[in-house]
Amino acid sequence: MKFLDYAPAPESQALLNLKSDYGLFINGEFTAGRGTPFQTINPATEQQIAMIATANEADVDAAVSAARRAYNGVWSRLSGSDRGKYLFRIARLVQERARELAVAETLDNGKPIKETRDVDIPLVAAWFFYYAGWADKLDHAGVGPNPSSLGVAAQVIPWNFPLMMLAWKIAPALAAGNTVVLKPAETTSLTALLFAEILQQADLPAGVVNIITGDGSTGQALVNHPGVNKVAFTGSTSVGRAIARSVAGTDKKLSLELGGKGANIVFDDAPIDQAVEGIVRGIFFNQGHVCCAGSRLLVQESIHDDVIDRLKRRMQTLRLGDPLDKNTDIGAINSAEQLARIRELSDLGQQEGAERWSADCEIPENGFWFAPTIFTNVSTSHRIARDEIFGPVLSVLTFRTPAEAIAKANNTPYGLSAGIWSDKGSRILAIADKLRAGVIWANTFNQFDPSSPFGGYKESGYGREGGRHGLAAYLKPAVRSGSR
Ligand code: TAP
């Protein structure tokens, strides 16, 4: 393979034994892409980690053809329990290589090692274990007896939880008997290619999973490919809309997981210190690069000052810096583009009259960083209360009555997540019933479990991932005899 000249980042290469360049993973083998390779960098240092191949249309076609051959030749003929064995094997290999995957994910994405180590990678393994158990129980997936797989699934994922999003996509697709072509995000393709090595270790039949890297045009070529039966996309609402348009009029099945502007609602009877922890977890976990982040705090007026005081004190204790340091709470912003967007929206918040406050922290000289920030005096018309910032920036609004809390929480084009903090279970249930959000946490925030369906309403997309609902997205009902 030929790639561009570059100066490698020696410490990361040595630590992980990373290669200097990575090809596409098609039909069980790594192969050079026909497009121009691109560099993947460590957003905490701006140093190059490796060069990654770009798939052009011919490569996309080769990947879809490989997936089709694998579907017809092997995967659709295997019993559910045999498919499950492969998934169990993949889950165990992820556990065996957990440390390496955590470090690689942190290097390539910028998120703190304590998150990749304790959240991302364990959840990747959990997703494969969970769906391994489902592979021979598809009759109970909710689409009737003897459901069929769809065929070849095209899956396009974002950069905020690279391996976790990959697991959310690949595990149910394979369990349901589909084969896959997956395109990771351009800035975080590395760990998907390490995962491809795991597929080789697991002896997964060639072509069952193909991983093609590149920019948005590679993703576009994949979802538009006529050989694809299912498109599963996680990413921005704007790209999701474009994909929905391109899939319209075809028989491709589509699921979309898009953006969010989650409300974290704190009532005056809530345990305040716990709520403050939940607010921090809601917006500063993964630098706020979380579609279901609690990016709008709705706090009852009577406790506003107390909550904000305690929140600011807690924010002063957050450590921003080297993502590989296990004491780091706030890592790097994933890319220069994302940092520019966070800065732009935050500056706009100030111009619109909201009050800005950031924790004091030293910002490293290189890399992309943004101090944890809150805006108070925010009104529902402010852009920072409406637009997804996708960064460590919290917009604080107040409410007096439960009805006002519900109205403000629902006053968004999105409908992905919400949190409710209250001492009263009955209040939590009553409010949850009226929120238009696919996921609602009670006295906690940003907790994930493979058995729990996840997805949105309104402009947050449609379809669910996780649980049996996640399987149903990759199945169709059996054709009954006598019907056509
Ligand atoms: P996008 O820019 O939408 O990119 C997502 C993926 O789509 C990337 O792999 C991207 O490739 C690819 N892509 C770009 N243009 C495409 C096109 N025209 N056709 C097909 N694929 C295309 O989103 P992002 O910036 O990576 O991720 C952030 C967004 O994802 C946020 O809005 C966030 O809320 C959302 N998100 C949602 C969820 C759920 S579960 N709802 C989870 C995580 C993230 P490149 O990277 O090469 O551009």
C-alpha cells in the first residue's frame, strides 16, 4: 500500500503497536483504498496517529458485493445459535483487547481514558454479549414467528462514541442474520479497523462485516448503493434528512438516530448534591459530545441559586487535560471543526444576553480544548437553548410549575432524552409520561444498557437501538404461505 509521507507520533505507535497506515477491510482482508488516504490525528496533540485509506465508489461496490456473497453463501444459512457463537467470540476478544482498544479510542477521539476504560469498551463487549444471546431467539423480537433477515445492512456512524456506535450497529445486524458494510466517521476510523482485526481473530466468515473508511462521500455512495437492503445511520439531523431523501422511493429499510437537546429537569425536592453530579454527568461526560446530553438544565426557580452555586463549585474540581491521564475528567474536543462550532454558538449565547461562566482551567497549548461552561439567564428563544452545541456547554433555564417544566422541556424540535430529579416517584412518572423524549432517566443521567431501547422522537430520528426493538430494525416478518 502507498500512503502519503508523514511524521508518525512515536509514543502512540510504540504503546499500541499501531501500524502507520490502515487499509479498508473488505471480504475479510485489509486492502488499499482507491481514493486518496487521509490522516487521523490525536485531537489532544494534533499529531498524526496513522494514515487511513479512502474508499471510492468501486471500493464501496466491492464491499457491498462481498457482503452480498457472504449473506447468500454463509451467513443467512447459519443457525441462530451458530451466529451467536461468533458474537460471543467477538465479545470475549473485545474484553481481551479492552486495554488496547481503550487507549486507541482515547488517542483517536480525545475522550478521557477513564471513560473509554470504564464505559465505552465495556459497553461494546456488553452489546455483543447481549445480542449473541438473541441470535437464536428471533421469534421473540416482536416481528412475529420465523422472521427473516433483510440482507446487506449499510451502517454509517459518527465520531463521538466510535466503537460503541459500531457495536450498537453491528451486533444486532449480525444476530438477526444480516451482513454489514460499515463506514465510521472520518476523524475516528482507527478503532473500527482494530475491530476488523478482532473479526479476523474470531474467524468471522469473510465478507460478513466490511469496514470502509473515507469522508461523507463514501457514506453517501454506500447508502445510495442499490445492493443495500437496510440503512442505519447515526449522526447529524441534516445528514439524516439527506439520507432519508435518498432512500425514499427504494425498498431499503431505514433507521435514523440523530441529534438532541435533552432537558435535565431538577425539582426543588430533589437530592441536590446527587442532582449536581447528574448535571455534570449529563453535560460534561465525553466533553458533551453526546446526542442525548442533558444540555438544557431546567431548574425550579426556588433552588436555582443554590444549584448553580454548587454546580460551579463542582465544575472547579473537574480536571481538563491529557486524555490518557486516568484522573482527567474533560478530554479534548474531537476536531478543529467541532471546536469552532462550540465557540461560535457560545459566543452567540453571550451576544444574545445570556450570562457565561467557565471553570478555571489551564488549556493545553496544542490540541482542541474547551473549558466546561454554563450559561445562566437563558431564554427559550436563545440559540443556545435551541441548537445542539455538542460540546461541554450547559444552558440553564428556570421553571416554577411542573406544567411549565414540561412545556419548556418539549419546546425543541428534538426528542431524544430527558432527566427528571425529584424525591417523589409519582411525580417522576407523571412528568415522564408527558415528555416527548425517547429516553428518560430518573434521578440519574447518561446510563446505557444493551437491553434498553434507545432512540428519538421528532427531529431526533426514528427506529430504536438496543433491546429487542433494536433487533426488529434488522428483521422482516415471515412471508406467510398463500400471501405474496
Ligand atoms: P454527521 O456529520 O452527520 O456524520 C455522521 C456520519 O455520516 C459520518 O460517518 C460522516 O462521515 C457521514 N456522512 C456525512 N455526510 C454524509 C452523507 N451525505 N451521506 C452519508 N453519510 C454521510 O455527524 P457527526 O458530526 O459525525 O456526529 C454528530 C451528530 O451525530 C450530532 O448531531 C449528534 O447528536 C448525532 N449523534 C446522534 C446519536 C444518536 S444515537 N441519536 C448518537 C451519536 C451522535 P464523515 O465523518 O467522513 O463526514
